[in-house]
Amino acid sequence: MSKQRMKPEHIFLSHNSADTDYCSKLAAALTATGAHVWFDKWRVKPGDSIPLKIESGLQGCSIFVLVWSANAESSPWVRTEVEAALARYLKAEGCRLVPIILDDTPIPLLIRSLHHINARTRDPIGVAKELLGIESDAQYRIAVQHFINEAGLTFQDFPGVDVLVGCPRCGAPL
């Protein structure tokens, strides 16, 4: 990764809801660098059409991330999302397809030849770094710092409490 700010990636995170805990941490690690992440828990609001929201997220993504597990294998939604991503990938529409493997469930045959990320024993930040091509912890911290600076946020450390950007109760600035 160069020292210049990367163009933010648009990442669609396909997963089964049983893997939401891992995926929320991965989505946060990616977002902290400035990546735009389509994560259903963040993008689909009450009253939204789920298929329309998914279609919109798929159309705009530059990276389709398939978080693969036994849970994902049994999910009709994940299968449908993979089919749509494969169609874009095969038409060379500029969407990279990246499987992230959570367990020993065999990857679908049509994407088995793609380079995947083994997340069986890795934390979400390590997976996010590999997905984005960030080579070191220092480069990850620089990407996060760029994002913080661009957002115009001020952080303050409150020993014994946490690092805050505002009042956790009312949202008032520090």
C-alpha cells in the first residue's frame, strides 16, 4: 500500500446471519479504513425491500466478499448473492470476488479456483488488512488515521472509561 490515500473500496459482505458476530467485526475493521461496506445489519432498515437493498449493494460493489461457512452453505440468500456476484465477475464488470473461509466447509466448485482468505484462526483486522492489500499493522493504523482525519473527528481518552468522540449518552461533542 502506498503512503497516498487509497480510493475507498465498495465492499458487499455476503454471509449467513449465524455468522453476524464475526462479520460485524470484519465490517467495522474495513469501515475504519474508509471502505464503504454493504453489511445488511447496517443497510437494511425496517420497511425496506430486502431484495432491492441487496440488488443495490451488489450493483455498486467493487469487492464481493463471501464469508463462507457451514451456515453460509445452507443459506438460500447467500447462494442467490453468490450467483449474482458470479454473473458480474464472469462478465468482467469490475467486481472482485473474494471468499473468506471460516470453517472447513468445502467452497462451492465454481469459485474454488479463486484465491481465498483463510479466517479460521485469524482476527477480523488481519482479514481486513489482507482483503485491502494492507501489508502491516502500521499501514492499517495510517489508513484508519486518514479516515479519522477525513471525518473531522476528535478523540479523547478517558482513563478507565474508553476513547470517545462524544458523550455516549447524548452525543454532545467532547
